[in-house]
Amino acid sequence: MIVALAANRAVVHTDMSMETPLTPAAPTERTPSRVSPEGFVAKSQRPEAAFVAQARVLVKDLFTPSPAIYWADLLITSAIAYSGFFLAHRHTLHPAWRAAAFLVSCLAFYRAALFTHELVHLGSGAFKRFRIGWNILTGIPLLIPSFLYYTHLEHHRPKHYATHHDGEYLPLARGPWWTIVMFVVNSLWIPALTVVRFLILTPLCWTCRPAREWIHRSASALVIDPRYQRPLPTPDEWRVWRVQEVICFVYLLTVLILVAIGLLHWSWVVQAYSMAAMVVGINAVRTLAAHRYRHDNDEPHTLIEQLLDSINHPNWPILTGVWAPVGLAYHALHHLFPGLPYHNLALAHKRLVTNLPADSVYHQVNSASLLASLRQLWRDSAETRRAANPPVRTSPSIESMEDRVTP
């Protein structure tokens, strides 16, 4: 369960270990513009259009998603996730094998869960069967039905990025160190909040009109900013919400009844909760390394500013694919071209790095590793604290000055 409700995760880089230091982008105008699903900006609207157009030419043949890859990945990942989960519960296995099976199941469920990110960018009318299959295999069992992530597109709009319209951004690099720590620690109770959302708040919003709007606005989105207010759903969206809410409610109620009558041992629930907390924790760490989180105002940001605030992790592809699967290792590239399917991002990155000029802004968004990105975030936070609390120079006392006077 990678959900953060209204009371979710609390509020997080000039590092020599980065491939290239971050330098401020050239001054650009802030006129709001329209952005297509591929991230293309018309030349008449922004100075960075030449860069975007040049980059898009290099990857223009990579925007078509492959249904076969999506289905194969999801089905294989789900098979590994559920097999590992059940093996981890077999008491006849050696504890070490059970622990290994549990870890594998967590990582597989984590990968499967992150397909919700792809669903948003595929569009509501595309891959309809895949969308239904993902909800059945992952969305409902992990209590992250697809309607919770519809708001993600606001995170990609330059005029909304890092503003109050963006629920997936917090100025963590401008805050105290404990906000970074709590961002991860809060993963321990987020699964409990999802249970409350669908087992208690769902029937409440059906029966209590005064509570309905608050639930829809403040407890119905996969976000990290607890202040975020989600727009109310359209009639079409509301029908999807209702169907998915009902299924989640029935699912939780069934589990509760089975445990109460003894047909399902409570240890399964403990294991499921532990798995969910671990999935949320891994995702929290990944989220910390997805952006630099340096923006702390509510003004629109240019596409270049959004790109410079995002991070690619192209090194160590096998290891990176574990903690940032489904293309999320190329997060800056994804913000440049949100329409690129995850299975083409590595090739697109290779083309851009190889063919863009050495002074291209794209070469400034690549990090050496997860650890390098986290260290940079911590250093940015520390630098902010030092700037806010400069050391106070005190004048020597009269007595000490007199002691130093030589007759």
C-alpha cells in the first residue's frame, strides 16, 4: 500500500559524487503554456522549446507502448509476489528461506504496485483490460485502486509542479532534518490508514453527506503532501470511484469476517501488514531520490526548472531496477517526456546522453547512485538550516579585553 492519506507521511544536493553539479538554468520566462502528453512545448511559448524539440526528435519512435511487455511483466511479477508471500508463511520451511521468500514477495509487490504510475500516463481509454487486470491482481489486494492516482498528472504540469496543486511535492530540501526521517518512518502506519480509508471512511462517505466532501478531497489520493486538496470527481470519475471503493470495502470486510470466525489465521494479516509497510518504506526512500525538492514557493515553474529538480539514476541498472522499477530510475527523463512507456526509457536515455550537446541541460540531471542523491538532499537541508541560523559572533567582554591590555 503506497497510499498517503490526509494524515500521511510528514514532511527532504552540490555533491561531488553526482555525475555533474547542478547549475541554475538560464533565465526563462514564466508564461503558462500547454503541454502535450509527450511533454512537447510549442516554440512560440517558451525559450526551452528548441531543447525539447531537439530531444524529442531523438526519441520520437519510442512513444508506442507494447501491450505484450506490460502484460508479461505484470503477470510474471504477480506470480512471483504471491508465490513468495505464501512460501513465507509455510512453517515447514527453514526461517532463512521464509525470510528470503518474504523479501522477494515484498519487492515483487512493490514492482507490481508501481504500474499504477504507468496507468495514469497511458490514458483512461488505453489498455482497458490491462487496467482491470492490474486492479484485480494488485490495486484491490494492496488497497491502492487506480482511482487514487488520477491526480498524478498535476505533478507534471509546469504551472502546477511544486505548488499547492501538486500533492506529490514537498520542499524537503528547505526543511529540518527530521522531516526527511519522518517521511520514511511514517511508512509504518500508512497501511493502517488505508484500512481506515476503505473499511470505515468508505461507508461513511456513502451515508454522511457532510463527511463526503472531506473524504473525497483529503483522503482519496496517493500523495505525500497532507495539505493537498483533491478536486471533486466528475460524474464519470465518480462511477469508477464507487465501484472500486465497494470492492475494496467488501474485500476488507471479508478478511475481517474470515479472521473472526477462524477460517483465516491472524498471522496472515500480520504478514500482509508487514509486507505493505515494507513496500511503502521502499517507495518512500525512492521518492526522496526522485527530486531535489528545492522549490518552496507557489509560483509556476518552467519545464527546465522542473527537469533540473528531477533526477535520473542510470547507473547500476540491475540494482536500481529493484528500488526504482518500472522505469522510475529515469525520473528526470520521465518529466521531460511523460508519454514514453517505461520499457523504452533506458534506450531513450542512451540516445539523449549520446547525441545531445555537452552543454545540454539534460546532462545535469543524472545522479551517480541512490546514496549520492540522498546525501545531496541531506546536505541541502543542512545548508538551509545553516543559512537560517548563522553563527552569532559575540564581542569579547570588557573584562577579557582589559586582561589583554599590557601596561
